[in-house]
Amino acid sequence: MEGNSKANSKRRGKAKRRRLLIIIVLLLLCVVAAVYIILHFGASKDESAEATANETVEETPAEEEVAEPSQEELDAAATEKAASHVYSHRGSAGEDELTIAAYDRAVEAGSKYLEADIVVSASGTVYLAHDDQAFDMTGYNGFFSGMTDGQIDELETKAGNKIIRLKDLFDKYGDSVTYLVDIKYSSSRNIDAFTEIVKEYGYEKNVIAVSSYFNALSPLEEEFPDMEKLYVCQDAATFDLALGKEYVDIISVPAELMTADYLEAAHNNGKKFSVWTLNDEKEISDAIDLGVDTYFTDDSALAIRLEKEKRGGAE
């Protein structure tokens, strides 16, 4: 019996040692696992944080320095603002008025508004001329409205320039300027020809329709509601009539009506106030001092210079 008891005691001792060994091994495995987890996931978090930080740095662009405008850019901006008050009458004065040479002079001076008088040939083409009678412009005793395009194209101005078409002006300067197109005659053929070419070029917002006739401007309101319309009045009576015309956006008066009262009346009726045609330094300076919105001139260079000096190119 005693032998059996000793054998049993030995077996129990071995079993305890095995259990203890197993426990120790399990504890060691737990420690190893814990160390692995800490090292592995800790490193992953650090890498993730570092990657996020890098992404943040990459996604946040460096603050760009805003370059100061150059003197050339400042001068160009001042000229453009000054030119917003100046309408270049027939391009510029001289025997080559209403030709590319005259318009080039105006544009070189900084003009952004080119005025052109139009007539319509027997072929239905819109040409630039102050009167239908061609004699004053060309020395030829005939009417543009009675001549074909071929006949007109053979004529020259007294300065030796070709008679140009309105499309020539559009092609030359594109949408870089605004065109004040003076419809000299209010017949339907003139209005229709004007309408057709404006639609062809899509220049509703690049053209200001001009006329001394209400019945030349009123039909355009339906065709071109967004086009500005300028009425050239001759006296106080026509000025008063223009105040009541909703389709008239700008009223241009002769120099003798360039007063504070007329300017105020125009503005009170929602119209811009313009003056025609100012060519000497005193007239232009008086217009600037009065604060007129715009004026026609044959000398764009003089007007733009005075605008910059006196009005500072302000709108």
C-alpha cells in the first residue's frame, strides 16, 4: 500500500509540474503576443500619422506671392478707364475719316468706342459714309444707295482710301472695342441691313445703335433688347422727347446744351448723358468737370489724355 501511495504521490507531483510548465509557457506566449501587438500596431499608427501629416503638407500648397502690377499694366488700366468716356467720332478727324486709317489712329490712342455712320448700297451691303450723297467723301456725284457694291468698291476717298464696309471694321477690331453705329437713314432697308449684320456677327452687346431718328431706334428694341441705344438730339425739344422714350439709354446733346440741368434731367430719367462733338481742350475739360458720362470727339488722344489727368480714368 505504501508503495502505491508513493507512486501516486510521484504522479501527482509530475502532473503539477506539467500544469505549472504549461501555465508558464502560456504566460510567455501572452507576453510575446503583447509585445508583438504593441510593436506592430504602434508602428502602424506612427506610419499612418506620418503619412497623414505628409498628405496634409502635400495638399496644402505654399502661399503664392501676388505679383504687383507693372507700371505698363497700370498705365493700360488707366487708359482703358479713361477711354470709357470717349467716343471716337468717325475714327478721327481728317479727309480719311470713316476709313481704317482713321480708326487705327483712334485705337492707337487707346480708344475703346468707335463711331461709324452707315449707308446701304443698292446691293444691300452696309458701307461707312456720313451721307448717302457720295460727292463730299469721294468727289463722285452719285448716291451710295443707287450704286452696286462693285461700283462703290472702285471709289476712293479724297485722301485716297477705299470706302470700307461695316464688316471690314468688325473684322479689323473684333470684339475688343464697342461700335457706335449711326443709322443715318430710318428706312426699313437700312434698319434691316444693320440688323442682319449685327446678328451675323453676334455683336448685340458690342454695338450701340445711334440715330437722330426715333423710328430708327424703336424697331431695334424688339430685335436687340440688350443693345444700348443712343439718341442724338438737336435741341431742347428733342431732348425732352428722348427723356420719355424707354428704349433710349443714352441721350447725346449739342455742346450748347451741356449744362448741369440737362445732365441731371437725363440721370433722373435713367439715361446716360452724352455730348457731341467736343474737339478742343476747353470743351473736353468742361465736360469732364461737369461729369458727363460720354462725349463724341475727333481727337481721341487729346480726350483720353485729359481724362487721365482730370478724372483719373475713373468710371
